[in-house]
Amino acid sequence: MDFELDEEYRLLNETVSKFVDSELMPLEAAVLEREANGEGYELTKEELAPLHDKCRELGLWGLDSPAETGGADLPALALVGVNEALGRTVTPFTFPPDSPNLHMMLATVNEEQRKKYLEPYARGETVSAIAISEPGAGADPAGMITKAVRDGDDWVINGRKIWISRIREADFTIVMAVTDPEKGARGGISAFIVDRGTPGLEVARDIKLIGGHSNCEVVFDNCRVPASQLLGKEGQGFAPMQLRLIVRRLQIGAWCLGMTNRALDMMCEHANQRVTFGAPLADRQAVQWWVADAVTRAHCLKLMLWEAASKQDRGGDVRTEASMIKLYGTELATDVLDNAMQAFGAMGMTKELPLQMMAQRVRLMRIYEGPSEIHRWVIARQRLKQSA
């Protein structure tokens, strides 16, 4: 199987890599200091503005947005390199717009919603959030109980959602709700677009997470939205939501590959320089085996990403591959980052190095977009079904 990129996409990947090195890496010191002081880690508006200007200048805007919205419409195979490069830095930056919600909307919007929501979002003019998880159904979207009931020309939403990113700054939120309790995930879950400021939508609290991250819990109390805000067909929200999750899981795999390679580079450089008991760390078998395992497993992850992305570009179903990649990638990055921190000794425990922040980031990744145990279950269930 040929995984070679077209010359256009290869050059774009090189441009992204240079952007990360020249524009994002220099911001790491400030990001690490803010996180160490408990101030969060997000970039300020003053830091983001020149980055966005540079993105427009370099053509790094809307990389997987449709061409008709001014996007580059990159294939999944080209996006592997983009996200791998972004994974190498702890500077929190995503080329606008954030892809997963975009792909869900592409699969569901009608013409009115395309003009009102999708096109401005694809141009990076608006921010979106998505509300899926609930306090009692975090890893099981099919167990959600938030309901939307039709009332004349409106839908009325009641329920509670949790672990929502960016909702305070989002212009609109995609809300998953049960519209037919008897059908559940098989035809009873729908998606709605809820604008910021809609009465009945209340952010109940901010939830602080490790690594400077935070999510929100949201309450829907008789939140009334017009019928035109139904995203896609009634009862058919589960499959587009799964498409969104697949896109994010492939992103996570590529980010983990970037983190793995960054940690490996730092570990190798340190091992060649650090002398203990009269010999460099590079001569120690333990360190050599860490390096050998990291190189081998990173190569495996890259092949997994390329194969899945290539299959997705051909229109194939990559749900199982996405689960494998999310599981394998997060556990690989966890191991390599831990070994790199061990190789650095006490320095590896400080908040002066990016290793600890990457380790916290990947620890979160082992939970969100489906915990590792759920993905193992999905992979095993699929294989057992084949043998049944």
C-alpha cells in the first residue's frame, strides 16, 4: 500500500512543521509558567492574534474545511502529519476550525444551517462546542437521558451535560438528546444546535482538570429551540456523532505520535550528554531498551495512522481502527513520556520541562473520547463477532 503524499500535501506538512517550530515552540516557556502558577495554560488573545494572521498568510486555515468555504479540503492522510506536528508542542493551538464538529455538521446540515452555522464556522469566524456526556452516562452515549420533546414548532430540551469544552466562548453548541426513549441509540437520539444565550441553557460550574485544563457542566431547563435547529434527521443523531468521535480519535493518535517523538528526542539528547558513574546514560541498557521500544512502537503507530487515514479517504469504515489507534497511541505516549521523565531524574519532575505537561495531557486522553477499557471492549467484541 502506497502512503506517499502528493507533492502539494508533502510541502504543506513541511510548512506546518516549520510553523510549530518557529511560532509555537517559542511560546512554550510562557505556557509552562502559567500552568505552573495555576493560571491555566490557554493562549491569550494577544498571543493568538499573530498566530492566526500567520496561518492565513501561510494558507494554514480551514485545512479540512470544504473548498467552497475557502478551505484546503485536505485528505485524512495529509492531516496525520499536521496533527503529529501539533502534538510535538505543549503550546495549545489548533488550526481553525477544530475539525470534529465540522465533520459532524458537514454530514447533517441543511442549506439554511450551512449558511448560518457551517460556513462561518469553517471560515474560523465562530466557535462551537458539543454536549454529549452526562453525569450518569460518561462513556456510554447510548445511556443518555437528556430529553428533547416536540412542542408545536419548537423542541424543549431538559437535562444535564458534563465535560464540555469551550462552551463559555462558543457561539453555538451541538446538543445530543433523546427524542424517542424506546428506540434509544437505534433511532431515538437527535442533535440540536443551541445558540449562546438561549434561555434555559445555563453553565452550572467549571470543573478544573489536571494539566491546566477545564471543562464545564451545563443544565438545560426547559431550553426551547425552534424546530429548524434540529441537526440532521430526527432520531438519526447517533451515527454523525460517532463520525465526530472517529475524527477526534484519529487526531489523538497523531498527537500522541508527536508527543512520543518529542519525548524520545529529549531522552536521546539527554542520554548522550548526561554522565553517571563515569559513563553516559546512552550506554545503560535500560535506557537503550526504552529507546528501542519507543522507536519500534512509534513506527507501528505511524503505520496504523497511515492505514486508517488511507482507508478513510477511500470511504471505508474505520471505527475499529480508530479505537485501536486511540488505545495504542495514548498508552504508547504514556510509557515513553514516563521513561523520558525517569531518564531526566529529578529534572524530569519539574514544571520547567514540557514532559510533565504532556504526561498530564495524555493522561486525560486515556479518558476522553472513550476510555481505554471501552475501546478494548469494542475491539474484542468486533473480533469475537467475526468468529461467531
